[in-house]
Amino acid sequence: MTKAPQIFDFIVIGGGSAGFAGARTAVAQGKRVAIVDGSETLGGLCILRGCMPSKTLIYAAEVLHHAKHGKTFGLDIPTAKIDIQALHKRKKAIIEDFASYRQEQLGSKDFTVFRSNAHFTGPNTVELDDGTELKG
């Protein structure tokens, strides 16, 4: 016997920045929203592998550049160098902080979160890895 599909106003596939923004907008309009995300860690590309990690590294490079060229500003910083292990530790901590925050946001009762991959079985229907059917 097949279970009846779960019905939502919106089904968002992906718990990253764009998906979360869309889900939050729909919830603000009083809609019932499902978020489906099959990744190991919630957060999406921006938090986990894109914006946040790269900006952390870029900012460190900018600070190093300014330190090495401090004489322009009347500063003498003769031994400015990168500690690559400390930099990667900081990058990892930032990613974990943002991913944890996103997990908290998605844990609110405003959304129904499914930790699964999904594929479309029709124009308004998706099926999850375990066979659960969602209609939106």
C-alpha cells in the first residue's frame, strides 16, 4: 500500500542560501514549505565551499598585503607572513559556524526539512530517496 503524498504550498530543493531565502519568503506569506536537502551538511555551496571559505582566504591575503605595504601608512611590520595551518583552522571554524547557524534556522517549526535527495516525478511532485512523495 502506497502512502499518500505529503502536500505543501512550496517544495524547495536545496538548503543553501537561495533555497533558504525562497523558503523564508514563502513562509512569511503564510505558506506551508518543505525543504529537501540531501547533502551531508546543510548550508549550500556559498557557506560550505564557495563564498565563505574563499572570502576568508581572500581577506587574509588582503591583511597580509596591507601589512607588507604598511610603510605607506607609516607602519613597519617586517615579519608579516601567513601561518597556513592557522588560516585553514580559521576557515574551517567559520564554515562550521555558518553551517551550524543555517542548521538552527532550518530547524525552526516554520519549515518541514527532509534530509534526502529528490527527483521530479511530475510537474508538482517530487520523490525522496525513501519513496516519500511530496506534492507542491
